[in-house]
Amino acid sequence: MSRREKIETMLADEPGDVFLRYSLAMEFDKEGRHDESLLALKELTQGQEAYVPAFFMAGQQLARLERPDEAREVLQKGVEEARRQGDSHAAGEMTEFLASLGGETTR
């Protein structure tokens, strides 16, 4: 059984587990299933308590896929969410990565 299959099995028992959902998105990325990975990450960024690491990973993946405008948009939203949640470390990391992409940066 692959790592992805193990995660999917665990998710069948605990479908709301944020870390398992994030792990599955990372496995999709490793397998080259980028659309599925990005969709899973996007789902984690929605709602009241968005999962901040999902913004950063989506931004990095989009940058690797040579989609810098989308990467910047996701990262800007991620910085805002990290700040809203009081996670200055994550906000700083995303701001730094955003700056490395060039173009417009967050306020």
C-alpha cells in the first residue's frame, strides 16, 4: 500500500482531519497530480479556520508550475490569513517567498 493509499484509508475514518487532508494534497503533488493537489489545498484555505500552511504550499507549487500570478495571489491571501490568525512566522515566510517571485508584494 502506498503512502497516499494509507492516507486515504485514514481519511475514510476521519474525513475532517485537516493534517491528513493536507498530507494527501502533498502526496498528489509528489505524484504529479497537480490539479488534484491544488484543489485539495484550496479547500483547506476556505472557511473560518483556514489552514495557513496550505497557502504556502499552494504558492510554492504554482511557482514550480510556472504560474507566478496565481502563486502571488494565493500567497497574498495566505499572508493576510496568517496575520489574522496571529501567525507572524508563516506570514514572514510567505512574504519572503512572495518577494522572491517579483512583482507586487503585500502591504
